[in-house]
Amino acid sequence: TQLLEQSPQFLSIQEGENLTVYCNSSSVFSSLQWYRQEPGEGPVLLVTVVTGGEVKKLKRLTFQFGDARKDSSLHITAAQPGDTGLYLCAGRSGTYKYIFGTGTRLKVLA
Amino acid sequence: SAVISQKPSRDICQRGTSLTIQCQVDSQVTMMFWYRQQPGQSLTLIATANQGSEATYESGFVIDKFPISRPNLTFSTLTVSNMSPEDSSIYLCSATLGETQYFGPGTRLLVL
């Protein structure tokens, strides 16, 4: 069974602080995605990483795919209250399915 | 991009009854998925629904409990049958366009 463990599970920080969320597995994935979900809504795709070692930036968010394609990280610089939400990583399993990580609940306090 | 709507947005049901959740996509898509999520937690895939074929269920989910229809390329339904309080959850549908998976807003179900 493929599992994606995220850490930390919960994170509460002050506005302006930096943070990193980790997504780890013992399995290799052909690609990995990061989503953010707000209460009452479905997850929204932030980024897809495909190549081992790949780094992608989306404004203040930096995503990295591990060299072995088993892990990934999401770094947020100068967090803002609007970054609050549930962050989910998802690894591609097979040709079309994604396995979702355990989730990280982030709260950024003003 | 794709916009996905779900009906109902929420419901409270009595145990032993069934509820059918509808999922409408504003684009034609090949693959649609149904997930279950406890509030604030991860998503668990229930099944994959392709138009014109039987749904493919994940381990722990069976067709008798969660029958799925996929009559065309823009619509799917998930029925939660013979409900018990353990079925209380958020049910999400999604569809894939290219490499992007789009999600509906979810149906929040409470079974009493």
C-alpha cells in the first residue's frame, strides 16, 4: 500500500514567518502534486512536479520534488493569513490515480 | 479548466436510508473520481468512474454500498446506500483534464 505522510500535521504561525511542509513516502511516484483546500471547498491544485530534483516557484511558495521521487516539500516565505488552509500532497499511482497525503493544517495569524 | 458542481451541498439522513449525490462538470471529461474526506483530513478514493464502463472501486469500497452511475461525459452520481453513522463524511467528486484534477465543493453528509 502506498502511503504519503505529511509533517507537520498542524502548524500555527504568525504572519511573516516562513514554514516548510514535508511529504514523504517509501514509494516512487511518477509525479507529485500539491493542493490547498479551504473549508467548504474542494482542493485546488497548486503545482505538479514531475522530474526528480525539480524545483518550482509560485510567488511565495517553493515546491521541490526529491531526487528519488519519493518525497517533496513545500516552503512558504513570509506567510500571510490568506495562506491558511489544508495543504495536501498527492502522488501519481499508476496511469491516472493519485494517492493523497495525510494533510497539513496551516493557520497563519495576523 | 473545469468547473464542477455537486448536489446536495449537505444533507442530514436517517440510518438505513440512501442518498444519491450528483456531480456535474462543465466540460466533457473521460475520468471522474469519487472521494471521501473527514473534515480537515486527507482524501480517500472510493472509485473511478469512466463513461461507458463499470466503475472501478478501491479496496474497502463495494458497488452494493456505493453504486455509481456515469451516463455521459459530464455527469456522475454516487449513491450511499443503507447508511449508518459511520458514513458521515464529506463526499467529493473530481474530474481530470490533462494533468489537472478539478474538484467539486463536496457534499457534507451527516447520518443520524
